[in-house]
Amino acid sequence: MSKKKTSDCVEMKRQAQRKIREQLRETTREEELAYFRARGEALQKRIDAA
């Protein structure tokens, strides 16, 4: 008996990657790096606050 799949982690990751790529499509390399640094810092703050 097979279970119905309720979520697809791989597809969710691909959707997130497509969204980020679209947001960064027109940016310079420096702007892209700044984006990821800022996102990393924000994530670290969330982790530290938990």
C-alpha cells in the first residue's frame, strides 16, 4: 500500500531557487553577494534568538 505524497521537498527547493534567481537576475555579482550575506546574517540572528 503506497502513501499519498503530501509534500515534495525537492520541488519546494527548486521553487525557492527559481524565486531567488528571478530576484537576482538583473543584479551585479557584488549585489548578489550582498543579498546572500544579508540573508545569512538574518538567519543567524533567528537561530541565536531561538
